[in-house]
Amino acid sequence: MIDVIAVTELLRRFSMLEESALADALPTVAVTCAECTEKLRDGAFAENPAVLEATAALCNYRLLLRSDTLRDGTTAFKAGDVSLAVSPAALLETAVRLRDETYAAAARYFNDTDFLFRQV
């Protein structure tokens, strides 16, 4: 199985979540790790860094969709003369890009079950 702790550490880097938020995210991380483990071509790939990053990026995306950040509007932070404002759309766009890029990098380790040939 994909290591939940390793994915959580990568998730911390991707999402900048604090310890309390990471603790709340553990059920989502565990479910995502289990789902991604089922899609692996070989169980030996579970420790591959590309697989861990793809799983963490998927967790990041799922957590962002569930967060209040998307519903509350622009997130702003000010420290002295430095201020930063991030719109929810930009956060979501970044999470989607990160998810897609990391999954593409790890695609050779996963079975692709989302494609279907049909007769027209």
C-alpha cells in the first residue's frame, strides 16, 4: 500500500497545511492512498517517488475542493509592507495543474481504467 505518512509529508509541502489541518486531512489521505494503490500496475511501485507525488497532488486537489477557501472568496495575507491575495480560482487552477502533471509523470505505474472503446 502507498505510505500514508509519506504522502502526508508531500501534501504538507504542496498545500502548506498546518499540523491541525493535516491531522484532519488524514482520512482523505488514507482513502486516496488506498484508491491509488488499487490502480497500481504492481505493488512494488507503491514506494516510487512519482507515485507518492501523484497521490499527494490528488489529495491536495480533493482537500481544496472540500475546503472553505473556495466558498469564502479571495484569501489575503499581510505582513508589514508585504501583502498577498490569492483567488480561489487561481488556487484551484494550480491544484488541477499539479494533479495532472504529477499523474502524467507517474502514469506508467498506474493501470488506465478510465478509457473505453465503443462502437459508433
